[in-house]
Amino acid sequence: MTTMLMEELQTGDVIEIKSGDDVLTVLVLLATDDALVLDPCDGATPFVLNTEELVEYRKFDAEALFADA
């Protein structure tokens, strides 16, 4: 995974975000210019996050992970 700053996210991306002292892995259900609908994939209700609130995150990049295989 790589740490990203303000890279455009797309529907279907898997990212890690900080929530207080915890780190959440979430699936991007919907991405627009203004907001993201995120599913924490733990049975909790998906939530909306304003894109301006998302300062730093780590994005799972499957292509980079398997590029050397």
C-alpha cells in the first residue's frame, strides 16, 4: 500500500483512513468531486465523508502488489 495525498479516488477503491487512534479499512462505494460514500466492511452502516475532510489515506493497489509476481 502507498500513502496518498489528494489522489483522485474511484468507486471500488479500497483505502485505509484514520479515525481517532484507529485505522479503518473501507471500500469506496461512490466517489464524486465533493463526497465519498464509504463502507467499513464490518457490518456497520456506510457513511459519507466530504472529500475536503480526507487529508491522508493509504490506497490498496493490487497492480503494484502483483507486478513482481
